[in-house]
Amino acid sequence: KLLFNAGIPFRYEDKLVLGDNTIYPDFTVRHPRTAEYYYWEHFGLMDFPSYRKNVFSKLQLYTAHNIIPSIQLITTYETSEHPFDSAYAEQLIHYYFGD
């Protein structure tokens, strides 16, 4: 909803082929001015060791294909003690896609 409200073009869980792997990033975002693609992954179950293991494998897959966290890959995280912060997400949207 935050990307939509900001007028940023995106697709939810759009297919992305990286070598022999197919993944579905939470959001595939097209920069409104540069038309460059960014990917946004929200990792919401960081309390669970098996989930964390998958997160790190996914991050390795992205970086192996030159999609680098904090450059073309936006990541957000949450745990039961640190829930999703929509104000922080709005700041990220402004940072990556604002004027």
C-alpha cells in the first residue's frame, strides 16, 4: 500500500529468474524517473532459525547475480519484538524513489 500511495510503479511477487533459480521478490519496483528495477524483500519471520537460513540463502542468490542489498535490493526485517515499521518503510521509499 505504501508504494501505491507514493505513486511508485511496482509488481507484487513477480517472477524473477536468476540463473537456474526462479524466485518471487515481494516487490519488483520500477523507478519512476530512471526506469531502473529494484527489488524489495520483507523478511517478517526473523525469530525462526530455519526462516533466517532461507533469508541468507536468498541474499546470497541476489548478490551472486549482482543485485546488491542497499543498492538494487531493498530489505526490511521484523521479529515479534520489532514489528514492521511503516514510517521507516516510507523513509526508504523517499530515499530510493523520492525527488
